[in-house]
Amino acid sequence: MTDLFDTIDPASILSLTELNRNIKQALRDALPETYWVRAETSEVRVNSYSGHCYLEFIEKDERTGQVAARARGTIWAQQYAVIRPYFEEETGRPFTSGLKVLVRVAVDFHELYGLSLTVHDIDPSFTVGDLVRRRKEIIRQLQADGVFDLNRALSLPARPQRIAVISSATAAGYEDFTDQLLGNEYGFPFYVRLYPALMQGERTEASIIAALDRIYAVREAFDVVVIIRGGGSTADLSSFDSYALAANCAQFPLPIITGIGHERDDTVVDLVAHTRLKTPTAVAAFLIDCMATQLADINDLRDRLYRVATARIEREQQTFRSVVARFPLLVSGHVERRRAEWLRLSARLATVPQLIERRRTEWHRLSARLAAVPQRIARHRERIDALPERLRSAADSLLMRRRHDLELSEQHIRLASPDVLLKRGYTMTLRDGVIVKRAAMLSPGDTVTIRFADGEREGRIV
């Protein structure tokens, strides 16, 4: 019986390394360029020592949601240092797993690690479009569920003094909020209770929902719920574009006021909240203004009462003088009754100085409020003074994007150089000084020049 091994030509047997090298060469020949590929990021991780980013690209079936394609990806440290800040600046989101991306990649194959995609560039506008689409889908779903406007339909209490705050206990925004609220110039009393939650990172959504559940259990103790977040980058706001968190806020039985601390965009949570304000201090000012409005109404009512009482006293005095003039000869008993009425009126008149003193106190309070006007003017002047810095920041951002484009163009030109290809082991065949691109261009007897990285050799086609 003949052994199968004996029938195989030993020269045709390949080692696994040789086979993988052939695969590598075949892929280079078949896919020599870079290609724009749309996919979803998965398992994004950065090597803290080398700075290289390793990730996985996947594509899911639109009907079943199952993974239909998968490929390893690499962004080398030098390229990642350019791509990541550019992507996050343009999209306002961290470069992490679960993002729809459009990337320019080169196909590489390593004898040991297999197939991978090396990322050379990324188009943030593609991801922005996907995030906008996802955000619109969340809003449409909330509207379809009939909960989008529920929280805004609640009535805000006239005196919102009992406040449940969801924030990080160490956040500067929370400290600013409490300092301004509890130290208000009117001396209004507020009861504030903090329900700590994470305000950035992957656990933000679950942490805030858990805080809402704790408040719901004692909801009768509060007038409003305040969600504040001081500072932080815009990229940390992605957790507030969550359907689950927005649905919880929209259906919460107490009015929710947000002061997440950003101005460029409203998150979905901002859109469903009862009142959206820019910063924690703006939320504190809003609550103080609510109380100040109530104080103004009370003062107005007191002024009306004083005017009515004064007019009534004047009418009674006129009546008394008329009676005295018309009935000087009335019996003493009648005079005594009138005198008694006069004494009662005099006692009522004795309270007028007290009313005047209270009015004077109100005037002093009004004067104090007017004294604060220059401070408000100063704050507006500070905002105007800050405009040049904002314009300078926008110019810096534009320069960064242009520098990024130049760097990518320089890299593309450098990688496309024939000298680079020759140094990687490729050769260039020329006939009469013209590059030979296909075998059909050559005929037996033709003289060709073969160019290597370190020189040239001539040969003849047989």
C-alpha cells in the first residue's frame, strides 16, 4: 500500500509560516491601497505603555441585530494621538465602543497575529450623523410613548423650598449651587438634600436612575428635583442622551430642573425636563427668583391693604366731623356713643406708624436690591470681555483641524512614494523608461530594467 506522503512532491509542501507569508503577500497584491470602511467600534482599549489603540470593528445585521462581520483593528500611537482629540472635538463624544464610524484603513496580515485593519484616518461627520439620528430616534420614541411632555406639564410650586439634588458630592458645581442658594441675599430658607450619583462615565445613566428611585420613595418630602453637573468636557454628556434616563425623568412626578453645565447643545434629558438652565448657579438663581416673586406679591398685597385701611379711616373721620357739626345739641348719651367710636378709631389710627415703619423696611429692602444692579452690569461686562477669548478658542480649533488635514496629506504622500514601496521589498519593472503594469505589455526578447531599493539590474524576456 502506497503512503500518501510518498506521492507528494516535497518541494510543494509549505510550512505554516510560509503559507501565512503567501497570504500576506497575496493580500498586499490584491489590496495595496487604503479603503474607507463603515463599521461599529467594539472592545476599544489603549495600551498605557505604548499608546497604541487596539479595537475590534463589527457590523450587525439590520434585521436581527446579530454580528455579521468582525475584524481586528489597530491605531498606532502616533496616529491615535492625532485622531482621538480630533474625533472628540468634532463629535463631542469620547472615542469608545459602540460608535458607528467611517475609517480609512489599510489591510494587513501578520504571520503570527493574522488579519487586521490599520486605521489611518477617521471621518467624524459620519459619527455625528449617526449620533444625531440616534438622538432623533430617542426623541421620537419618547413622543410615541406619550411621555415626552409629561414633566413639563407639571405645575412648579410657587415656593420651591424643599429641593432634592442629584449630583456628585465632590463636584464644584454642587458646592457653587448650595453656596448661592443658602447664602441668598433675602435670607430665604431652603431645605436641600443631596442624592449622590456619578455624573460622567459609563455608569452615569444607572447611577442617576438609582438616585431618582430613592427620591421617588420619599417624593412627598420635596417640591422639585435638581440635576446638576459642574464643568467637565462636552464628551461626557453622552450619558444624558439616554432613552432610559430621559424616560425616567419625563415620567417623574416632581418637576425636574437641570443645570448640567453646557451651552452648545441640549441633551435629551434637558428636553424632557420641566426647566432647563445652563449651570448649577443659574438653577440656584432661578429658585431664589421664584421665592422673590412670591415676596413681591405679598408686598403688593400688603400695600393694597394699607391703602384700603387708610381710605377707610379717612372716611370715618369725615363722618365724625360731619356728625359733630350737624348735631351739636344731641343728648350727651349720643355724644358719648360717638366718643366711644372715636376712641376705637383712634386706637386703629395708632397702628398707622407701625404700618409706615413696615413700609420703610420694605423700601430699605428694595434699595438693597437696587444696589445689586451694578453687580449684574459687571457680570454682563465680564461676559462681553470674554468674547475675544471665545473667538480665539474657535480660531485655535480651526487651526487644529487644518493642521490635522496637513499631517494626513503629508503622511499619504510619504506612504505613496515609490521609494517607500521599494524599501518594503517591492521591485519596479521598466521597459524603455516606462513602468510595466501588466504582463501583456512584454514580449519575448524585450529588454527590461528592474529597479530595486539599492540599485537597478537589466534583463531580457524569454
